[in-house]
Amino acid sequence: MNSQPENTYIGYEYKEISVAAKDLSLFLDGYENFGWMPEAPRPADPRRGTVTLHLKRNRKIINRMELTRLQRNFECCMEEIRQMERSPKQTATVWALGIALLGTVFMAGSVFAVTGEPPRYLLMTLLSVPGFAGWLLALPVYRRAFRRQRRKLQPFIDAKYEEMYQLCEKGHSLL
């Protein structure tokens, strides 16, 4: 009797994805629930903070089609979370730039009032006050809009995380 284990061939499928460094653990944990085994992550672009994940999975894994479907839903959830996390910054930036641009318009009117013939100092003063106010209020408006938008979106982000965890749980039960 030969007690040596048989050498059997295992065919793998491979996947390579780039993820934000801050989400690396989340992606590694998630993909393991869909049958993927991580290889050593390699930095893709240190300036942007992304990491390239190299994954492999047995090609003959049971329930492969269902795991792939759950994995796609997981990836969609992660993309939606990423977009929702970016949204407060974008909204706040638009508000702040709008306020600052309005201040710049008033300041330009002030400059035109003082450089005209004859100089209109009263008009210049009246236009420069909202101009400076627009410039000074841009940052507080940004902060307030950012906090408000983030507070508004947080329940939706939490719900997406919960949906993502349920997908991982289903995937894990199929393995």
C-alpha cells in the first residue's frame, strides 16, 4: 500500500483589481467569501493610494455561477458606497465655489466702480463688502454643506454596508 497523497491538478481562474488602500481589508474579506484566495497585494500607485489585488479561485468550485452573481452585487455595493462617500465633498465644493464666485463678481464690480471716470467710492465700498463676505464665507459654507450632506447620506451608506455583509454571508454559506 502506498500512503502518499495523490497529486491532483487544480485549475485556477485569476482576477486582478485595483482598490483604495483604505478598503483593502474590506475587499480581501469580501472576496474570500466568494471563493477567491488572495496573493500578495502590490502597490499600484502610491500617490493615489491604490493597491492592486491579485486573486485566484478554483475553476471547479461548487456554485460558481451563484458566487459570481453575488460577487458582482458586492462590487456594485462597494462602488455605490464609494460614490456616496464622494458626494458630500462634491456638493460642498459646488456650494463653496458658487459663493466665492459671487463674491468675485461683486469684487470685480467694486474694481470697475473705482477705476471708472469719475471714481465712485461709495459704490466701490458697497460692492466690496459682499465681495469680501463671499470670499470669507466660502469655507464655512463648504464645511456646513459637507456635514449636512454626510449626515443625510450616512443611513444609506450603512444600509449598503449591511447589504454587502449579507451578500458575503450568502457567498460564505455556498462554499
